[in-house]
Amino acid sequence: MTVLQSILLVTALAGTASVLVAASCSLALLSKMVNNMVSLSVGILLATALLHSLPEAFNIPGTNPQFLFATLLAGLLGFFLLEKIALLRHDHHHEGDGHHHHDGHDAENAGRSGWMILVGDGIHNFVDGILIAAAFMADYQVGIFTAIAIIAHEIPQEIGDFIVLLNAGFSRTRALLYNFICGLSAVVGGVLAYFFLERAHAAMPYLLVIASSSFIYIAVSDLIPQMHRRPHWAESLRQTVLIACGVGFVILLSLLH
């Protein structure tokens, strides 16, 4: 195969394989106790952003830390504005508050975090496609190993994404479909990197930071407040343990590759 054909095949596999593995775990088990698993998702999302994506962005040669922090701030404020627009659009009423709403009104409001996690996931997969393409253009074997490593570190993040989507009211089928579509953004990143590698490399750190900002915002703004609504000691202990498990999962797979 040509280099471009290899990039197309491997980025498609890398973008979808982690989704399928995560789906087999998430949909079979975690969807049955999604309320408890929100805590696991918080640990996974925060660890992915703070221990993987952001350090990777800041370690890329030639990056300006001040510009990256400014991008992180802009990303957090941008996702705040997106959520605010969604709230204003749906009036932010709740069923049982004396207002009459159509069926599914609350599900639409809950789905805000789901759509935001898909934006961040799509950007993250796009960057993965760039990394795979750059590796293949350097050496075919390096490209294969890079794809395997990316699939490995994407699995915990995809599990976290599934939990967020199910918690936001997405059906199992929709959660799988939208995550699958986001996974294909790796192909777009790979193709663009093949033709515009230098420009793609220059944009990578900023894309990583924007993706990280979505993970941080969703964990801190949407998921953690849900956890605070259950302030019992036993529940708080369970939440803390699950957050630690999510963080440990990301660290473990990072060490393995």
C-alpha cells in the first residue's frame, strides 16, 4: 500500500477500534449503573486532560506556554458560552416547576454535556490522526506502533465519553453512533497531515488544549455538581474511590505504552 492508503486504513482503525472496545465495556456493564459511574468518568476525563493531553501539548517544541494557557482559558470560556446559549434557548425550566414543556425537554437540557464531550472527542481524534500520519511518513513500523499506542490510551477516554453520553440522556445506539462518527475525525486529521504536515504540526498543541478544555469543563461544571447532590458519607466515599480508579486507569495505560 502507499503511505496515504496506509494512513487512511490505520487512522480509520485507530479512530473506531477504541470506540468499539469502550462500547463493549460501557454498554454491557456501566450503562446499568451510570449514575454511580459518573464519578469514574470525572477521574478519566480530568486525568486524560491534565496528565496526558496538556503535558503533550506543552512538550511540543516551539510552543509558547502563555499562548497555550490563553487557549485553555478561551476554550473554557467558549464551552461556558455554548452551554449558556443552550440554556437560554431552552429557557432552563424543569418539569414540575409549574411550566408546561414537551416530552423530553429535560433530556434535551441534560444533553448539553453530551454534545460538548463529542466536540472535544472529535478534536482529540483529529490530533491522533495527525500523529499517526506523521509517524507513517517517517517510518511504516513507527506508524503501526504509534496507532497501537493511540488505541490503548483512547480506550479509557472513550469509556468516560460513553458514561457522559448515557448520563446526558443519549440512548445506547446514539452514544455508539456519535462516538463512532467522532472516531472518524482521525481519518480527516491523517489526510490533512499527509498534505499539510508542517501546518498540522503547528496547530496540534492548540487543538490538544481545546480538547482538554472540553474535558475539564464538563467534569467540573456538569458532572461534579451532580455528585454533590448526593452528599451522604457512604456515597461520597464511593465517589472518591471511583474518581481515583478513573485516574489510575489512565495512568496505568499511559505507563504501558
